[in-house]
Amino acid sequence: MNIVRVILAILLPPIGVLLTVGLGLHFWINILLTIFGYIPGIVHAVWIISSRAKERELKDVRYR
């Protein structure tokens, strides 16, 4: 599922963030970054997706 989110983050950065964190603060920050510049929106979206994936991996390791 992460690969789909990353592809969406490259094509439409806010959609990738929306699927990862919902309609929170990071989504609105990503909307602004994408409006001001497409590349900053992509960088932010990929960063959010990858950081959330690491958090999920750490949770899985702790509960094993």
C-alpha cells in the first residue's frame, strides 16, 4: 500500500497525505506547499508517508 501512496504523492501530493493522515494539519500544510510550489508538496508528502510507515513498523516490533 505504501508504494501506491508514494505514486499518488508524486502525481497529486495532497491525495497521498490524505490517505496517510486524513484531514489533519499535515494535509492542509501540503495543500499550501503544493499551491506555492509543486516540488515542495511532493517532498512533504513523501516525507509524511515514509515517517508514518516507520512509526507503524516500530509499533509492530514493540508488540511482537
